[in-house]
Amino acid sequence: MATVEIFGIAPSTYTRAVLMACQEKGVDHTLKVAPPHSPDINAIHPFGKVPAMRHGDVELCESKAIASYLDRSFPGPKLLPENPIDAALAEQWISLVSSVIDPVLVRTYLFQYVFPKGADGKPDRAAIDAVVPKMREHITLLEKAVAKTGHLAGESFSFADMNLMPILAYLTQFPESAQAIKDAKHLSAYFERHSARPSFKNTVPPMPGQQAAPR
């Protein structure tokens, strides 16, 4: 069977989530470095975003769609729960993280550090201070979500968790978010436990600034 080709950049949280999914599933895969809007990405994603996937004649974009394809096409641990309630919870949290939480925690907060636009090329302090209350609200929401089982959906590690872990990894590197996670005992324990997984350790990207940051 053809090797699964993942197109993207290692620092992208969405690319990393898919790479984690490949490793959790035991899928033979390669990462082909392709930044957003590059020819390889534009050939598959209509809006030029990473990641994209090619598996033989199958081409897909969007991390959740790729994970669903991998889950249904290969043997190994399930990436998405089979129990209807847990499956719905996984879908819920994948959607919430991608559509609401990511824009605040990554696009607004983290990007102030990764792509500083303040005076002398430094992070815009006022912009950071303005988003910190909302960032803390989202951390509190995630804290409550993982408090019961240590997962976002059910009792097992799923793509909902893979979708979140790369974001948390970045948040632990910057002062306000690192403190917020430290203060959230359940989320802090969740991150510490799951960051020991081989799929997480094997996909650690360069630090921000060494390559393009998350899409």
C-alpha cells in the first residue's frame, strides 16, 4: 500500500495533530515540508492551508478529515471513539478548539509573540494584555473539560486530544499562558501525562522563529 504523504510544516499545530494521529495509528507516513500557499498545498487545499494529505489517488485537506480517513482506512487504535456519546464529544471539542479556542489562544495571543508587531519588533504589550482575560477563560473551560476523565472525550486518548496538545505545547512556552496552565491543576496534569506519549515526543517541532509558526 502507498505511503501516506502529509504536506505541511512541523510547527503547525494542525500538521502536528495529523502527524500524531499517524503515529498513534501506526500508519507508515512521511512529512513533506510545504508551507501554506505553496504549490503542493494549493494543489490540494482550496484555501492554501496546511496540512494536506496524499495517499495513492486520495487527496484530502483539513486535519479532522485526514484523521477520519486514517481512522477508517487503517487498523490500530481508534482515533475517534466508537461510543456515540464519546464520538459526539470528540467532534464537539475538535470543533470548539478549531473554531473558537484556536483563534484566541493561537491567532491572537501566541501570534503576538511569534510575529511581534510592537515597537522595535517586540511583542505588542497592550495587545497581549487585552487578550489575556479571554485566554484565561478558555484555559478554565479546558480545565473543566478534562477534569473528569483526563481526556476531552471519554476514557481514551482521541483525535480531540491530539488537536489540543500541540496548542498547549506552545502555551507552556510563554509567560501568561504558562502561568494559566500551571494554575489549572487538571489541565496541567493532562498536558504532563499526554506529553509523555511517543506520538507527542516524536513530533516536537522547532521553537517559534526557527520556521513558520502555526498556520
